Amino acid sequence: MDAEVQASVGAEFKMLIGGNVTMDKFDARLDLLNDANSYAKGFNPVIKTTFDVSGEVAAKVGLSTPISIGVGVKIDNPIQYDARVALKNKPEISASVGITVSKEEETCNGGVLFKA
């Protein structure tokens, strides 16, 4: 009886950095011939920055026992002939665990999510 053990670990990380600039009711005029006619009103830029970070780490372990049932024909003399046909199955028991951490502007649970 054979047994196989598989293990894997994976990680993913994402980061979004950006910003948005808005100006409500901004009005401007540039008169190159008469400077007295040039003006700028309502120049109050509102800057909103964005910084979102998320990451995930996951691990998986599996134990399987390969089972095969097959038929074969082997002829040694006078020619070398070997033919086999088999059906193989690997029932597996596995367990996985992962953790996701996210820090966004509207986050619940302190930004940590556990998955199992």
C-alpha cells in the first residue's frame, strides 16, 4: 500500500494607491489682452487619497492512498512484449487554512478575515 502527501502554500498581495481631485463651482477667465478682465473664483480643490492594501496566505495539506486495478501481458521469449492497462484512483483527505488581511477605507472586523 502506497501513501502520498501533498503540501502547498500560496500568497497573494494587492495594493492600490491613488487620489481624486475635485473642484466645485470653479470659474476662471484668462484675458491676454486686458489683464484686468482675468479672474479665478472658487479655486478650492478637494483632494481625496486612496490607499487600499489586501493580502492572503493559504496552506493546504493532503494525504492520499493511490489504488490501481489493472491487467497486463508480458512475453519474454522470443520477443520482448509488455503491455499493461490500469485504472488508478487517489482518494484524498485534505485540510486547508487561510488568512486574509485587508485595510480599506470602510473595513469591518479590524481588517482581518479568517477562513478555514
